[in-house]
Amino acid sequence: MRGCTFRTGRETSTMVVAGPMTRYASDMRPIMKTLVGPKGSAALKLDEKTDLKKLRYFYASSSGDIKCSPVHSQLQRVMTRMVDYFGDLAPAGVEKVTLSGSEHTSKMWRYWMTQEPANFNNMLGNGKQLNPFVELAKKLTGSCEFTLASVYSLIDSVLPPENADKIKEITRQCDQELTELLGDDGILFYPSTTHSAPYHYSAFVNVYNFGYWCLFNVLHMPATQVPLGLDPDGLPLGIQVVAGRNRDRHCLAVAEEIERVFNGRIPPFIID
């Protein structure tokens, strides 16, 4: 992350990472190798071939957070397709699991954001402290320089903090459970979110739905978002593929297999 958002690359503990975003799954591996460099690539064994039949597979149908919207039926069908396919591929099938503590994901994220080595307010203000409520008033009158999400984060920073000891223990338990579950050869299929792309600004009403994609940042686990076609309204669907620490190559291999079988990416327009 050196050079990104005032990062030095020497931060000892942070949820902020850089990763590849590509049109095709097969392009992720070479870009990942470039990002981490030769030593990182060798440590992660990115050139090592993965036998998908020897991996163990799990899935979770929801986070269990009552503050989140229910997972939409279209995304549930996406999960069913993954379970059916990899259930036939792997001898042990695909096991359904519930992650302890995942119902507190938004609280975990909120607490661990306060432990980041960079101050969001100072970064947003380019070194100058901002007043959250002044920025909100400016946003409502159309004179704010920042996005509504940024203003939300500013306001959140002045609200009562989470119970540090409680959140640390919840995080530790969730981390230990998922680490033991996945081991060196486990894959978890997890919903990317609760629904396909929402209407503009509706995400700021259902603010806690972000918990689905921040859990694995909190736990420092590699995760790959894989497209899986479109819903009846033409909006993209997808799923998260999660592996144990330093098993990024397993995420990439499973993503490539999903793309090969399901041809999940649909171009936004027809190319002759």
C-alpha cells in the first residue's frame, strides 16, 4: 500500500490492502504476482497448481446480522448453483456453516477502523480537521466536496465507541473458528451482499449491509468477488470466494473454475 492514501507500506496492522480488479479471472494471477513482487509471489506459491477436487468446501447463507436486509432470492440461487457444482466436484461435498460472531460484523468493522494507523478525518481534510456536522449541512445544501459515504464516516467518528474488550473477544473467536475451519485447504462461499445494485442513495438507508464484504477485511482473510451473470433486471450478481491466510492461490483457482463453468461476466454491451 506504499503511496496509497498516505500509506508508507510499513504499517504493522491494517485492513487496507491493494488487490487486482480484472475483467477475467485468468488475469488476476499475473497482476497479483506483480503487486506482491517475486518474494511475495514465491511465499504465496502463486505459480503452484491447485487441485480443486482436493479442496474442502463450505458455505454460509447469511451473516445472521439482524440489522442487515435479507439476502435476495436471486443471490440465494447463485449460492445454490455453487453448492451444487462444487458438491459434485469434491468428494466431501459442500458443508453449510454458521460463523460465530458474524452477526456482529458491522460492530467489528466500526471498532477496528478506529485502530487503523491513519486518521480518516485528517486524510479527508488533507491534514485539516473537518467538522462532521458542518460537512453534513454543506452536503444537504449541495456545497460539500465529499461523498455522502465520507460524511457518514465523519459523523460515525464522533458517535459513542464500541466496547473494545467485547469486540476484541468476538473478533478473536470468529478468527479462530474460521481459521480452524478453512485450514490450508478450505474454501468458503459467502454472499457478496444482500441484493444486486440498489437505487442511488438507498445504501445509506440500509447502511449495515456493508457487513457482508467487510468481514474478511476485519479477519485479514483473502477473498475474491466473482461475477455470476445478471438478475432479471440486468444487474450483476456475484459471490465471494474466501480461503485461509496466504492461500490466495486457492481463491484465484476457484474463481477461474467458476468463470470457466458459468461464464459469469456479461459484457455491458454487444461487441461485433
